[in-house]
Amino acid sequence: MNTITLTLEGMSCGHCVGRVKKTLERLGDVRIEDVQVGTARITLAGGPEALARVLAALADAGYPARPAVA
């Protein structure tokens, strides 16, 4: 499992955080570590395909994401 931090666009309030959490909860191979306005830290069970599914799901929900630069 890999823990990754994502930078999300379009998050500005607690409602946005809730929508992101619900989106991530629907994905079976993702464990949510932390979600705050603008960022999400998750643990992925899977490789690049799992990350691609997460990024696609978040974009579909209106929160385009990319891995955060360390």
C-alpha cells in the first residue's frame, strides 16, 4: 500500500471536504487518511491504475487532483 498526498482544485469549504470524502469512500481500494480544504492524504491498495481511478473519480466530482509535490 502507498500513502499519497493529493492537491485538489475547487475545494473551498467543509461541504467540499464532505463531497471528496464520499467520492473516495466509493472506491474500494482507497483508505482515507485525511481530507482538508485543498488536500487529501490517502492510502492506495494498488498501483498506477488505482491512482488513475482516484484522479478520474475526483475530476468527475468537480475536484481535479494531482499528486502533491514533496
